[in-house]
Amino acid sequence: MTDSQIGIVVIGRNEGTRLKVCLESVVQFGSVVYVDSGSTDDSVAIARQLGVEVVNLDVSIPFTAARARNEGFNRLYELNANLEYVQFVDGDCEVITGWFNTAKAFLDKNTEVAVVCGQRKERFPDASVYNMLCDIEWNTPIGEAKACGGDALMRINAFNEVSGYNPKVIAGEEPELCVRLRQKGWKIWRIDAQMTLHDANISRFSQWWRRNVRSGYAFALGASMHGALPERHWLKEVKRTQLWTIIIPLILAVATFIKPSFIILVAIYPIQITRLAIKNKANMSRNWLYASYVMLGKFPEMQGQLSFYINRLFNNEDKIIEYKN
């Protein structure tokens, strides 16, 4: 049933049949705008066949998810300026039946909350180890949060108050938006409700590595923008990556040079993996795998950080880091 207060912005690029599933899950609930970032498949045709308004991003301007969401929102607002809420959805996600009613009811009741999100699950968590890692990653705490992900229902007056997403942020644009919302006194909330099914479709190690490079870049970029007190946005993530990939290896190298038997200190890595694995006893086999990949992931994260610092040193423009194709 269509809700006249809710509009939906879907973004995507070459999502194909996944986009069709996504759009079919939302078209009955409100006005929908699909923003395409230069797809070479039939994504645009799929959207139009479903009667969805399509925005084709200008290819002469660098693509970012933030820019896509802003342009989608602007078109949505042009079509209906009376909307109160906007649901942002990634084109590889299916919105679960009942989410819109639950989320809208929460925002109606909690007027201090600008953004509400729910539980995101992987559609095929067993298809690859990388999909499983994403499924574990989506399992975040319920309650007041610092940030949301790409799927969330937002209060439009709050979104407009901070001028939406920062279109120059190439990764981590949702947490960056939430920083500015919280600085204005708004709250972000994750509720105990199924929100979306996500199809990561990550089947290769190189894709997983690239995804972590993107995360490292996002951490460094976010810290450069909002790392000062009191926010200290993503400073912990930046420093943790540097600790495990630069500081500890340097200490180990110097110690081993002084006394070769100190090579035993490399055991700090399996010790840390063990510590991470036993924090949650729900599924120990998954925990060990996840903990191992978390530690390994620090190295592509550091690569992403270094890319950010090099770009800043030479005044290079930030460019999106893709990992799906």
C-alpha cells in the first residue's frame, strides 16, 4: 500500500536482476526514484519497465554514492515536496515486507530521531566466505547508534537541515552524514526489525581485498574531516590499523634484529585472533574465520589509508574504489 509520506531513492550500477528484485520490493510503498551510475547492463530498462523514475548521472562528473543519493533525493522532492520521510536503498538489496510501516511508526513516535535503520542480512551467506563475512558485519547492536548504513529511513527536514550527503565523500558517506546530524542534536537509531536482504555477490579474494582498501580509505577520509574533539570520528579505526600493520611489525623487526629469538613475539597476531574469536561463543567456527579475516583485513585497510595520504600530499582528487566488478 502506497504511503504518501514516504519516498524511496534507489541507487545502483550494473545490478541487473538484483535491481529488479529491489525495485519490486519498494514500488508499492511510495514514490520511487532510481539513480543509475553509468550502467552498461539493462538496469535502466528494468527500472522504466516498472514505472520508476530514472535519474542518469552525468558521466562527466565523478560518481559517488553520496552524489547519487543527493540527486535521487532532489528529483524525488521535485516530484513531491510534501514527503516527510525518504528511504535510501542500495540496488543490491530487497526491502523486507513490513519495514516501512515499522520504521515510519518509530519516527512518528520519536521526533528527536532523524534516521532509523533495522537489520540487514545477506541473501546468500553460504555462497562464499566473503558473503559470510558481510553477514557477520551487518550484525550490529540494537538501540541508539552513531551511524547508519546505505539502507535507512530518514526524516526529510533533518536531511535538508544538513544539506544531505557530502557528494565528495567517496566512501563512508553515511557515517559522515550522521556525524553532522548528531552535531545538530538529532539521534540515529537501529531497531530490532528486519529491514533488507543484501546480495554482496563477492566471490573472489581480490574483491574482498579491494573492499577493505575502500574501508581504509573511508576511515582516513572520515578522520580527516571529523577527527577532532569531541567527535574523534574513526580515529580509533585509523590508529588500530596503523598499530597492526606498521607499528607492531616495526617493533618485531627491530627486536628480531637485536635478538633473533624475539621472532616468537609474532605470536601476538594469533593471540589477537584468538581474543577476537572467543568474544562471541554463538558460532565458534564462524568466529575463528571472521577473526582471522579481520586481522588480515588490516593490511588492505592500510593500503587504503596510504592511498588517501598520498592523494592529500599531491592534492589528487578522491576517486571511488570499486570492488564488485
